[in-house]
Amino acid sequence: MIIRLDNRVYDVLKWIVMIVLPALGALYSALAGLWGWPYAKEIVGTLAAVEAFLGALIGVSTAAYRREEAAHDSEQ
């Protein structure tokens, strides 16, 4: 099964994986320690797992795109 992401979806997912999720995890971890918020380890771990999953989707999509482009270029 080939995963193909629309360019806009790819860009949004990449931004979420590279910027939003790591920043959110760091923020919650820091604030949980300062304010005694519960489940810091569980929440930050969940964010890391979601980040890894989305990163894998992006990686598979990128590899599929590159294979498609290489095949298209070799036909020309």
C-alpha cells in the first residue's frame, strides 16, 4: 500500500511533527514540574509516540513520492 499525501497535508503534518509536538511536550513537561500537574510522563510519552507515528507517515510518503519521480524521470 502506497501512502500519498497531498502537498498541503504533507506540509501541515511536517510542521506538526517538527515544531508543534516537540514544543508541546517540552512545555507540558516543564509546567507539570513547576505546577505539579499530573501524568507528565504519560502525556509527554504519548506526544512522542504520536510524533513518531506521524513522522513515519511522512517518511513513507516522501519515499513513495521520490520513487514516483524517479520512475517518471526515467521515462522521459
